[in-house]
Amino acid sequence: MSVPNSRLPVSLFVSSIFFSYFPGLMLCAVVSLNSIEIFKTHEWLRATSTVYFLCKGENKTVLPDVKRPHVFYAFNGEESWQPLSNFSSKKCKRCGLYEEDSITSDDVFEEWEFCPSDFAALDGEYIKFKEKEFNATFLCPECLSLVGVSSSSKEREMHIAVVVLLCALASVILILGVVGAYKFWLKKIREQDQARFMKLFEDGDDIEDVYEVNDSIIVDKNTSCIV
């Protein structure tokens, strides 16, 4: 058992800021035990207890200092048995606090889903309380970055999807606009050609009328001369 280190909050804050700006450098989020107090023991044949922490699929971590109930044990995270566990993703683990039993199977203080999202406090702290059993505080400052990076990734993916969709819609609208403008241009060209053709036809009729008038004048003159 040791007195909590006063420099621990500063280191946790610096670590949280560092990994929030450089998430790619973080290989895993380390979980340590900050403090614990057990309210009772389940072993009657021994004066002291052997308490340990265990996550499914991992090795158990014995808490060698935790021996007696109603004693507050504080740690600085540098003990030889630390850390308790680690996270490499947002996925939860099935973990628990147990007490070794010399006769039957080990006794269970509590089993629960241990998740990176549990460490929602600014300093990456998570308090687990079980009535009449124990009260423990865990620390995982890197979990803040781990959960934040995953959330940001999802937000970025959603943002990219929205941008792609908007670009696709804009492209379709642009193509439809170009096609419509092209068809309108062709229509105007046809109308102009038809108007030009009709004008030429009308001009041709006028020329024929002039020729007929001239012919009639010539015939009249010739008739006059004969008489």
C-alpha cells in the first residue's frame, strides 16, 4: 500500500492530450488500478485473503497488498503487478474481481463487462462499486483517445459518404443540364433553318411575280408596236 502520487493527474492529463493529437502512436490503452477497498472476505479459514483481478482469456493479476476488509488501498500505477489489462479497440471484456478459496472454487466479488467507454471522466477514471463487496477505481487515460478516435472515424466516414453523395447528385444535375441545353440549342438551330428556308421560299415567289410583271409589260409593248 502507498500514498497516491500527486504527479499522477498531471501525467494522466499530458498522456491524454498527447494521444488525442497523435492517436496513431498508441498501440493499446493500458488499464491500472488506482485504489480499492473490499468490504468483506469470503475465506473463513485464513486470516487474510488473496484477491485478484481477471479478464476472460487473460492471465489473472493478484493484488498482493489487498488483504483485509475496510482498508483503503491506493496505488500509483508503478507496482510490479500493474497494469491490470489493456484495450486495443472499443470492444468490451468480461472481467471480474475474485478471492481465492482453499477448498471450493474461487469466490466472486463481481463480474461485469469492462469497456473503454466506461472511462468517461476527464482523467480517464472509472469507479466500480458493488454494495457490500468492494469499491474500486480504475484508470485508463488512453481510453479517452481510443473511444474518441473510433467516434471520429465514424464521423469522418459519414462525412465522406455525404460528400460523395452530394458530388454524385451535382454531377447528375450537371449532366442533365448540359443535355437539356444541347437539345434546346439543336431545337433553336432547326427553327432558324426552317425560318431561313421559308424566307428563301418567299423571296423566290416575289422574284417570280416580278418576272411575270415584266413579261406582261413586254407583251403589251410588243402588241402596241404591231398595231
